[in-house]
Amino acid sequence: MTAGSRLAALAVLALMLAMHGAVPFLAVPTLGHAVWTTGFAQSFANDSVLAIHAANFGAPRPAAIAFGLAGAWPAALLVAAGLHPADAYSVMAALWLSLAFFSAYGLARLGGVSVGRAIGGAALWLTMPIVWAHAEYCMLGLGIALLPFYFLCALLLLREPRPGRSALYVLACVVAALMDGYTFVMFVAGASLLGAWLFMRSPARRSVLLRRALPVHLAGVAAACVLYISYVGTSHYETAPLEAFRAWSLDLAFLAVPSEGVHWIPDALGWSSARSEERFFGDRSVWRTTFAAPLVLGALWAWWRMRRSTVLATGLLAALLLGFYMALGPSLKIQATRPPGDQTGKAMAAEHALAPTGSAGLSSRVPGLRDMRAAYRWLALTVFSAWLLLMLWLSAGQRAALLLAAAVGLLNLPHIAQKWNEDAHNREMFLRIDADLVQDLRRFLGRGERVAFLPYGNDVLVNYLAARLGLVSYNIGGDKNLAEARRHWPETLRQIPMASMEEGFPAQALLLLARGEADALVLPYIDLLWAAHRWPGPTVFKESLRPVVAAMRKTNLVSVTERDHYALIRLDAAARAAGAVELEAAVLRHLCAPPICLRRDRFASPGSPAALAPGQFRVRVYGAGVSNGQGRVEALSAQSGFRHASIALLARPGGGESSLLAEGYLNLPHRVEDLELRVSPGEGDMLRVDGYEVLPRPRPAAKVP
């Protein structure tokens, strides 16, 4: 490459980075997932440049990032060097996109494309909507962008498995696994398929492929899997039902017709179709990223023209078809729309599709494949294979190939000015999170304090807040990360239902303070998931949290600080001076309510079953009269009659004063929705039941390490 060619390549790359929004100090490609990722990066940086677990959120155990360590750790180095997390994210994205660009250039040159056309081919790859329109999914978009890097390493290995190329291939496998699981599986499947095809079609090279390339391939995949599993602590996550695979599968209408508001030229020409989550299954990523018919059809023609010229062409066709078949998911869809009354679009029944594809068994049983719920993403392998077939055709010097590449690139382009404004606004919102929320919270929370943001959910914004403030928060963003963190939370917090403010919520929350399991509670008025995607977030929970704050304030045990975006709850000085058992009893005296506590003082009307969370409880029944001690108090599930505990009545000689009739303990390993207490007197007993209480067993404060 001449000096002029280098300058041309850098200029084209700069334009591509601007199109992607990966321009530090000016723009950020996305907001929500950038906030999520840089929360991990900031937490790593708070600890050490070698740290790969976050200690500021997901407590009590340090949290591994479920995917994207290959992005979060470099961003942590940049944060440690002094960059704001927003700019660290943009630099990190720009570095990986640059590697993708030059890898695409290298692949084109490997296929015989001239320097100038190879630069254009690399730019064409970064215009693919399957790449840039996935920026809001952060590491998924970067993983797809890096497919040329992964396959360049694979083809170099298959050509000549020298030690340097073998090491590079193993590195590519590890990077792929730590970047994004979807693209790692695509890479392994595609590289295996190409290797098998070359083994079949190249008898003279079979010995080298079998003895040298195959062991390196297996070693790379094994090393990547072992490292990933060792890091995150699990080999797979909960498998989604087939209805989810079907909802997030490729609809052929999306492949053929671009979605309105995504592509500049198709919108200008009126070729686009309006689509929304109210009408179609899945979410907008399913139809925003999958327009690829011109490229795929052109690639099929390219294969026909090049099938005899290079053995690689048919191998790429096989990879293209594999990706396409898997992207279809369990059922064939063409303009499939949600039925009337469907409120979520999260699941799609088989009857709403045209026909089964036969891949249901693969999606539900095969390791790796069963974790790829968003089946449409397999289209990335199709698009990459199609792009490389087009590069092979371009190497033949065919003018038609050049015209097709130019047409595909133009059709792929987003609304350039609009996208730049959105990416620049992402950075502005990122900085405003610091100014509006981080700085405000810093006035009231100190580094190292244990904090619970309640009610909890998929709290993406907490990753960033806790790391920037140096807190130790139980909350964490990311479905997989949240599921792992909840396994280790204190029992008090585990008993609080996700995203719920039931009748007993104020008491449950204050018990975290009373038991010493949290130093402060933050009740956010904003949605901590969606506020991370667009700031400032509306105060959607302020009204529903007002009664909760009022109930806590009435206990006279806490101090309450109310701000624009949240309420902060702490124990007051007098409460902090009390013992843990006394403080817990005081909370329950003021705020006894299901599902953590039951109490009834009188029976003006018949009682009804009540919900009770799992845990250990002390049961007391009060009343008056005569008892010989042979009767029982039974705790039962009203519907099934299952007996959870049986407690003996105390022997009583008689008397009209209300006092203790029975005392015992109840252990519930699981939540019970319909608990009843039934008093069965012994023979000759004459009793009056005045009330009862079912309170958590007192225990000393459980400090979280």
C-alpha cells in the first residue's frame, strides 16, 4: 500500500467512524449500553488496571460482565488514563471498528482485489445495517463488525498453519468469545464449515489441514470456552422457549423491504415500509438491521460467476445458506403480524407462521445454539459471506461487481445528518447524567457505602452510578447479571419481588437498614433501565412512591431526603443507636404487612388467606379461656390444605384476660400465597381467639462483607 493509499484508507475509515458515531469528544454510538458497559469499565478502573470484575454493583460478590469483556476492559484502561467514560467508550469502539475495517481490507486483498477497490470493499462492510444498526446493542454490533477479523485469521490458518498464524487464530477465538456470544458461535460454525469444505475439495492439503489446522482450531475454540466459563462461572444461561426464538427470527419481508426511518435513499425513494412493535413480533432490532436482499441476491450471482474460479466460493455459499437457515428460526415468516390482543410480542405461536423450518431441535437442544434466542442475528453470517463473495467477484475486475457494490453501499446508508445528531446527542445526555444525578447523589452518599435502589429491576443506570460514586450496590443492570447477583443477595432483599411495591414493601425495605445489610436506600422516581437510554428520564414512579416514603417517615426511625429524581432513606441517629433485634422489632411494629409479616388484633369479620414470603417466622396466637394443652394451631395453605407447621396450644387454667395461647415457629422454603392459621381446641377447651402475629424470627445484624 502506497502512502497515498494509506491516506485514502485513513480518510475513508474516518468517514466510517463518523457514520458509526465512534468519534471521541464529539459523539457516542449509543447511550444505554454505553452506560452499562462503562459502569463495568469504571468499576474495573476503581480497583486496578488488571481487574476484570466489578466490585461496585451486583453485591455482595464481585460481578463478571455477562458479555463484552473485550470492550469493557479496554475502556477501563482509557478511564484509568483520565478519559470520561463516554469518550472512553467511543475510543474503544473506534479501535475495534478500525480493526474490522483493516481486516475487511486484508480479506479483500487476500482474495485478489486491488488496493483501491479493497478500501472501498472495507468501507462497504461497515455500511452494512447488520453492523451499524446494532450499535445500541454495543458488543453485539462490534462482534458482527469483527467477523472479517475472525475469518481473516481462519483463512490465514487454513492457507498455511504457521506458528504465528496459529497463535493469532487462538487469540481471535478468545476475543470473539469475550466480545459477544452470538458472533463467537457464528465464527466457530462458519470456520468449521469452510475448513470442512476445503478439506473435501483439496486432497493435496488434507494432511496439513488435518494434522495442523484442525488441532489449532479445536484448541482455539476450547481455550475460548474455558476462559469464558471460568470468568462468568456458567456454561449457559436459562434457555428461552421456542416461541421467543420464533418472535425474534427473520421475516423475509424485512430482508426484502427496508424499514421506514432507517435508510436514507430507500426512504427518499418511497421504498420503505413502516414497522412498529405494536404490529410485529420481537423488537425493532429484528426489522431495522435485516435489510440485505440486494447484497444476498448479488452474492448468489457472484457465486455463479466465481464457482469454478476459486474453491472458496462454494464454501462461502454454504456459510451463507447456514446463516440464512438459522436466521429463519423455527418457523418461516413473511409479514407475520401479531394477533389482536397480544400485548407484548415477546412470544410467537407456531400458528402465526407459514410453516416449520425444522430447526426447532437445534435451537432447543444444541449447546451454544440454544442460547441464541434472537435467531435473526444469524443473518450476520449470511451478510458477511455475501460480502466476501462480492469481493471475490470484484477481484475478477467485473464492472458489474463494482456497480453492485456501489449500489449496495448507497442503499445501506442511514440518514447521515440525523444519525450524527443522534450520536452527538448521546454524548450530551451521557454528560448530563453526571451533572444531574451523579453529582447530586455524591452530596448524600459516601464511597464504600452499601446501597439498595428499590424497587429493583434491570437497573442499567445503577452500574454507572455506583461505579462513578464508589458505592457498593446490590443492584445491577443486565438480565443475566441480575439473575446471578440475586442468588447471593441477603435473604431480606431476595424476599422483595422484582419491580414490585406490595403492601409489605416499606417494611421489607426498612429491614435492610435494621439488619445492617444496607447503609442507605435510594427510591428512584425514574426508571433505572430506560433512563439510561434517554436522559433525563421522566419521574414515572414519583406518585406511586409517595405513600411508601410517607409510611417510612411515620415510623420515626428514619431520615428522608427528597430530591428531584429520588428519595434517600437512612436510619436516624436514635435508631442507629438501638440494637439490631430491637430495631427490627420496631420496624415490624410500625409496618407489619404481608408478605413478610402478618398481624391481626381483632376479628370484626372473618379472616382471609394471606401471602407470606419464604423465611423463618415466629408465630404467636393471643386469646383467653381454658385449655388443657392438647389443642393445636396449624399453618395451612388454604387451597391445597398442605400443613406448613403445627403448634401446640399452651395449657391454661382459665381467665378472662387476653394473653398468649400458643407460640412456635414456621419455616417456609417457598413463598405461600394463601396461608391460613387454624386453631383446633382440645377436648373440653373453652377459648376465645383475639389475634395473632407472624413475624420474622429476630436475628443479629448480618453485615455484608
